Amino acid sequence: MSKTALITGITGQDGAYLAEYLLKQGYIVHGIKRRSSSLNTERIDHIYDDPHNSGRRLFLHYGDMTDSLNITSLVQKIQPDEIYNLAAMSHVKVSFETPEYTANADALGTLRILEAVRMLGLTGHTRIYQASTSELYGLVRQVPQSEDTPFYPRSPYAVAKLYGYWITVNYREAYGMHASNGILFNHESPIRGETFVTRKITRAVSRMALGCDDCLYLGNMSAKRDWGHAKDYVRAMHLILSQPEPDDYVIATGITTSVRDFVRMAFGYIGAEIEFSGEGTAEEGRIVSVNGELFNSRVGTGDGSHLKGRRVVAVDPAYFRPTEVEMLVGDNTKARTKLGWQPQYDLDALIADMMKSDLKLMAREDYLRKGGYRTMNYFE
Ligand code: NAP
Ligand code: F7E
């Protein structure tokens, strides 16, 4: 018998990769998607199963984490073996603008899932994965951060996720549920949301390589993150739910890099060398040299001479956060030893994957020429 999984947030980065991974493992996959006025299934269109097909294994349901009746009735109907609770308002900066909604979706949303399983008597049947986050460590108390490091959340998002973390632990201890937290450090990919810093950078570098847009504006370039590839991280989610006992795990690469160095590496991919000068809000990055041959082989056109001497990065304080998380780096010892998990992508391979994909995407006429949200300097 195939196992049945329910994924909340299936239309997001992780939901899409996880759905693809579980389908390959022979699962029947149900996903909750929000009703929106424009199509929001782009990330899962390649695995979409037409409702008229017989024997299909991917099912989509309308729903919302803020709607208890909807969550409970879906859990009742699907009776999943596994629930991956990935749905969330996941942007840290935006959570300062929408703190109440973030708490409702991210904190109470988690409670709604746990309570549905408990109320429906599925405690012994359904395993639950909760998408916890390195943002819980915030103003870090220890370097690197492990499962034993105390939390110090620094945003409405992180505080909501703190509730999600502890309510998961509480339901595990109170009701014997197989409920686990994956404390995942930042993970990225070609389908990462365009307003997270890595994707903002790879899109912008691609657009500038193709001769569109002038300057990328960023916030705190000194912030450091432990960046991995989402494909590696969804494997970890599945491994966590496949353990005989529920538990909490840090999933990270163990290497931390600044936003500034991520920018350097993304330009490096197209053969362009960037030099930073100035301090604080006056900091800027200029291209000092371009390897024309490498540029041409990676971009597919020109020699990159249009970039030489140009200011390509500057700081806009609008992207600063009221409280910042300056540095994160995870200790993945427990995941490596207990789950046998280890990442296959390093940062170079991640950036190459993202750059390759964005260069291809931006080269499409409609992407390159359109303004508005198709350019690179978003609000966030
Ligand atoms: P994402 O790309 O932003 O996807 C979030 C998903 O949640 C989307 O499918 C979104 O739907 C859905 N969603 C948002 N609010 C909802 C609501 N009220 N009801 C139902 N669905 C809702 O995030 P991700 O990067 O895949 O991350 C997955 C989970 O892991 C999130 O919980 C995130 O907080 C957490 N996390 C992420 C990272 C990371 O580095 N990526 C690290 C640690 C933890 P739409 O497509 O309609 O917007
Ligand atoms: O910011 C700095 C920013 O928005 C990373 C979410 O998936 O990972 C993500 O949260 C860093 C921060 O991700 C810009 O200030 C500089 O220090 O890409 P981000 P995040 O805040 O780390 C965690 C683990 C999650 O759980 C979240 O769901 O980059 N930064 N300049 C910028 N960030 C953005 N977005 N835009 C800038 O222009």
C-alpha cells in the first residue's frame, strides 16, 4: 500500500520539491493550496495530475492555515500517514508589516494541524513534520547553533515559529504524537521566492549580464547565513518522519557566508570581479574586471565588457530590518549521525544551479523587458 502524505504549502519552494520527492518514493500526495486571483501553481505544474486522469497520485485541495474548519475537514477526509506542515508567511521582513497575520498562519496554523490530528483520533496513525527554522536562534547565544542552543527570536516571524516549535514538542509529550521539528537553516534553489536575498541577487546578476537594469539595491550585506540547497533539505524532512521515534533536528551545511560574498560569488559565476568600497549606507560594489571568455560561455552572448567599471550594487536602508539576525551557522552532527543525512550541494554548486536557471529565465523576452515586479529591486 502506498503511503499518503499531506503537504501544507505545496505551492512554495519546499512544498514543490517535497511533493516531487515523495511522488518518486511512491507516495500518494495531497497538497493544500490557497485560492488566489492569479495562478499560484507554477512550481508544481510539471507534476500536476489532471483530475480526469485515473490512477493519479497528486491531489490539490483549497485551504488556508487560518481556517480551522477547512484544516480539520481535510485531515479527516485524507487521513494522512504523514503531514508536512510547510505553509507559512515565510518572509522575515514582511512579518514586521503583518505581525498578526503571521502569528495566525505560522503559530496558530501549526496548532490547527496538531489539534485536528488529536481531535480526529489520528494520534497513533499520523506523523507530523513541523517546518521550524534557524530564525529561532536570532540573536545567537552559541556558535554554531545545535538542537541544544537556546532560542532568541528577533522578528514576528521567528516568534510565531517559536510557538510552532514548542506546541509541536508539547503535543508530542502530552499525547505521544509522532511530531517532529526540522530546524532548517536557509535553503535556496532556482525556485526560491524572488524576494529572498539569494534569488534577488541571482536574478539581478542575470539581468545585468543581459544588459537590463542598472544597480541592485540591498540591505545589510554583512549578514551571514548558512545556505544549503532545498533539494537536500526536503530529503531531510522525509528522513525525520521515517525515524521510529519523533525528535527535533538541525539541518544545515555548517558553513556560513556573508550576503556580500554571495554577491561576489554570483558575479564570479559570469566571470565578473566585483570590488566593494565605502561603509554603511555608502557602500557600493563596482565591476573591476570581466573574463570575456568565461562570460560568453556562461551567459551565451557578448563578453561582459558593458559591465566594466560599472556600479552594480548599492545599499538602500529600506531593506534593513528593525531587528536583524546577523549570523547563523548550524551544527548538523545529530542529522548526520542519527539520520545519515548529508548535503550534496555546496554553496558553489547552489549558486551555479540558481545562476544557470535565472540566466535562462531572464533571457526570455517577456522577463527581460517587463518592468514592475519583473525587475530586481523589490520592496523586501
Ligand atoms: P515559501 O516558498 O514562502 O512557501 C510557503 C508556502 O506556504 C506557499 O505554498 C504559500 O502559498 C503557503 N502559505 C502561506 N500562507 C498560507 C496560509 N495562510 N494558508 C495556506 N498556505 C499558506 O516557503 P519555503 O521556503 O518553501 O519554506 C517552507 C516552510 O519552511 C515555511 O514554513 C518556512 O517558514 C519554513 N522554513 C523555510 C526555510 C528556508 O530557508 N526556505 C528555512 C527554515 C524554515 P502561496 O504559494 O499561495 O503563497
Ligand atoms: O535574508 C539580508 C537580510 O530574506 C537573509 C526565510 O526562508 O530563512 C529565510 O529568512 C539575510 C538577512 O532570508 C537584503 O537582512 C540584505 O540578514 O533571504 P532573506 P532570512 O531572513 O534569513 C529563514 C531560515 C526562514 O525561516 C525564513 O522563512 O539577507 N539582506 N539585503 C536582504 N534580505 C532580503 N530579503 N532583501 C534584501 O535586499
